[in-house]
Amino acid sequence: MTEELIGKIFEMISSAGTARSKYVQAVERAKEDKFNEAEELMKEGGECFLAAHNIHAEMLADESAKIEASGKDSAVSLILVHAEDQMMCAETFRLMSRELIDVYHKMNGNQKQD
């Protein structure tokens, strides 16, 4: 595995972890009835998640081209598996955070702003 690939994987892990943190912070703000801040944090989390997703998509395309050219599958990297796990966790947090924010809107008698 090249240093460049390792760097991309760590960037993916960092972006996914930041996204997850933003989603958790968004729920905390909604709990405090600070819905504008919650929505901003959800947006920031989405941008971080998209960055991780784009890195992942690029890596998949590169991997696919290598397999096509060589006819051989490559070995699975534990660090890449970890990065993909972080992305799945971030996506789960995004979905749950959106639901919790909506619940806090309803509990606090606020109309959800689209």
C-alpha cells in the first residue's frame, strides 16, 4: 500500500469522524431548542461526509481500473475496512440525528423549517 493511499484512507476516516461529531452536536443543539445551529451543524456534517464519500468513490474507481487491467483482485486492507466502517457509522448518525431533530421540533411545539 502506498503512502498516498494511506493518506487518502486517513483523510476518509477523519472526514467521516468529523461528520459524525457534527451530527451529534446537531442533536445536542436541537435538544437545547437551538434549531438554526442544529441545521447548520447538519449541513457541515453533510459536507464532511461528502468529502469522505468522494475519496471513497475515487479509491473504488482506481481499484476497479487496477483489477480490470491486471485481472487480479487486490488484498483487503484492514485500515480501509476501518475507514468504510467509519463512513457507515457517520451515515447512521446522520439518519438518526435528522430523526431526533425532527422529534425535538415536535416536542418543543416548533414548526420544522425546510
